[in-house]
Amino acid sequence: MKSHLSMGRSIVSYVLPVAVLLTGVHPVTVQAQTSNPATPRPIPRGPIEVNSGQVLTGTTGAVSGRRATPTDTKGESATEKWWQGKGLLAGSGNPLFDARASLADRGLSFTGSYQGAFFGVVDSQNGSRGFWDEQINFGSELNFGKLLNSDDLKGLVGFANFRYRDAFPESNANQFVEANSMFSPTNWQSGTQFRVMSFGLEAGTSELLAIKDMVVLRAGWLQPQKEFLDQPLSKLFLNNAVNSAKGVGGNIPFGSSFSTWGGTLNVKLHDTVYVKNGLFMSYPQSTSSTNHGLAYQGFGPNTDLNGLFYMGEAGYTPKIGKSKLEGRYAFGGYFYGTPEGQTKSWNGTEAPGRYGFYFQADQMLYREPSSEAAPAKSQTASDGKSFKEVAPVEKASLSKQGLHTFNLISMAPGYAKANQFPFYFQSGLVYTGLIPARDKDLTMVSIAYGAYQGDVYSPSKSYTAVLEGGYRFQINGWSYVQPFVQYFARPNGTQEVANATVLGFLTGLVF
């Protein structure tokens, strides 16, 4: 709880965070430490992106896959703490950093990251050449409980997220490879330029009920792809199929650039069991490049064509064995449509709506040996006699090093000309700290495969598959470089377009 002295500070310190959130002025950072050790740090809300560069502690995303918090070492200098800290613009000891820590203590926090990638196409239908692509993500969050010093309002949070992606034609490796849009080498070529990704309110029960965050409601301008099919480790990869579309995006508007009006309700039936439902607005040309900034679609002269997009999911998030191996197992489905057969299918025909199902299985398979709790020791006086008090037992800490897997199958039966991919699967492995003395580095490999709808193409299409492997070198607490290789088999589903190989590297930093 904040002191009465902090509550007596000027009104400006409360008005400023609200103004920053509403106007979108956000020198991005992650949550800073509070000035009072007894005050809990701001809790990240909603799905967590691996794009931040922080190493995840699990595979369950918003439930337990939180960023690893660096620990301070005795004798560490301010520079060392900043270098191994949580962001380029996070730390203490200067007016900017201290001001941001003060704002975080009052409930206003910022997130942000930069990513740039070189795609070297070494072999494809069109030969070889290089491309540079990049994006910036940033956002802000306001916890009204902290702002108003009220425990009852800790679950009420306002959020806003923004993005910029390079629109320069020479940054697009996808057209050069001639892959199907779902299997493109980079997932950053949709929704280019500045874009308002989401904003709204989240109302949760926090710790008011028997289970933490037992009921959470989110509403506003949302990204369905960030609300469902939460696979944080898939965000480590650059190809669009694994990172974003996940098979569903090949049949309906579902990807990193689709935002719409709607809401979600997440209910925990147990610490490890949840049910989540979402209802969104659907509309023609929902992924159009004009759907950015404040030019929201769905409120023009053709509002009679607006429809509904429903998505639901039930999941189980266990922690298995003594090593507490985190996992997520989920089954979900969706229906996307507009009234009276106005939904446009992938090939331009009209359809009464599209539906599909998916099953997700993510699991930490192995955790490297963790530190054990230190045995309790009695404090001893100088005369050798024991005091009655016992020194606190040092808690055991679970190692963040180990092997994770993520897996997904999506199916879209029914209307042959409406669902481009009736079957899709992806699978991946990620090992944290495989090389000795490189505890935060990530070694990764993934595969994605999509089977096309039969007998609706000329020439006939069979499948497209992509393999991607990489190694992320964690330079410090907030920057990294990631060499990678991609191989595309039948990029557009036929033998008429040659297979493609891409070598490149990804760079990123957290603000």
C-alpha cells in the first residue's frame, strides 16, 4: 500500500499517466521495480509475446509463461544492473528511469520492442537476393487499483497497443519466394505502417475470489489471435504459418494484423482448468490495409454486411511432477460469418460462413536440475549457545533451463471452396540453455504442414510445408541476435514453383 505522503502528491502525477495512455505517447519499457519493496510489481496482463526478448519460464503464456526476472548480485554496479536488466530504457539512477519507476509504482507501465531481420533467399523460383524487414511494438497499461490506491480495483486495467511495420517494397521476401500467403517467410508483411492493434478495458477478480483471476473480462478493439491459441514459443519463429496464422489464418481472418471490436470472458474452474469464450464483429475485407490507425472498418455505409465471429476454448494447464513441468492442453473452435452468404471465401466466392476446430498440446519435457532449499540453521550466540530463533529457510528455485515442445492441429471441414486448408499441423522444440555457460540462449526447430482442399484448383494443389531452425544468442538482459534457416517445400502447393531456402538473422531489443 502506498503511504499517505505519496497519496498527497500533486494531481499532475495522476493526470499525466491517463493522458499518456489516451494519447498514445509511450516511451516504451517493461515494468520497473517499485520504490517500496513491500509493494508487488505490476503483473503483465494478457498474452505475453516472446518478441520482448525475455526468456519464458514456461509454455503456458498468459497463465504462467512470464518473463524471467533478473536477480541482483551483491556488489553489482548500476551499469551492470542496467546491462543485465529488463530493458534498454529501464533501470534507476537517472531522471528518466526514476520517473518511469515512479509511474509504474502508480500503476502505469509500458512495454516495447524492436525487431529487424535479414532474409537471404539463397535458392527459389526467382533465384537469390536479400531483404531487410523490421517492426516496432509498443504499448501501455494502467492499473486503476494502483492509481487510486484501492485493492478492490486491482483487477481493473486499461490497455493500448500499437505497432509499426516496414512498408518498403524491398523489404518483402514473400513475393520473391512465391509462397502461399500463410506460409510466407516473414509474418511482418501484413498490416504494414502504423497500426492501432488494440485498446480497451480488462476487468478481473484479481485475488478477491478463491482462485486468482477466477473471472476476467476483456472488451474493446481486440486481436483475436492474441486472445486464443496462445503459444508463446511459436513467436520465436519468423515464418507466418508457425508464428501467426497457425492454419486458422489460412481459412478466416486470423493473424497478427486482424483487429476488431469484441470481448472475451475467461473463467477458471480450478487453478489448472479454464474456459474462455470470445465474440467479435466480422465484416467484409477485414484484413484490408485501410483497417489501421483510427480508420476502423465496420462502421461505413455497408454495416448491413457486418456479422459475428465466435471463438471458444477450454484448457488444462498442469505442472507435472517434482520439477513442475508446465504445460497447456486446449481444445477450441470457431465460426466466422456475415449475414445472408456475404462472407467472401479465399477464392472470391460467397459462403454462408466458415467453421473449424483445433487442439493444442504444449509441454515442458525436461527441466535441468534446480537449486534445492537450504537447510534451516539456528542462529548461534557468541558464547556458543543457540538462540530460539531459526534463520529463514532459503527457498528452492526452479531452473529455467530445459526442453519445451509446442504442438497444434487445426481442422476445417465442410464447405470445400470456403476453407483453403482443411488440415494443418505444426510442431516445435525449444531448449533453453543447451550450451554450457549460455543459460539464457535458445535452440529451436519447428515444422508446419498444410494440406489444400482437393479438386478445387487447376492445376491441383497438394500441400505446403516449412522447416525453420534457429539459435538465439542472448547478448544481455534486453537484446539478442538469432541466426535462422528456413526451407519451403512446394511453396504454393504445386511443383510449378521451386522449393526455397532462406538464410538470415534476427536482431531484437526490449525498450
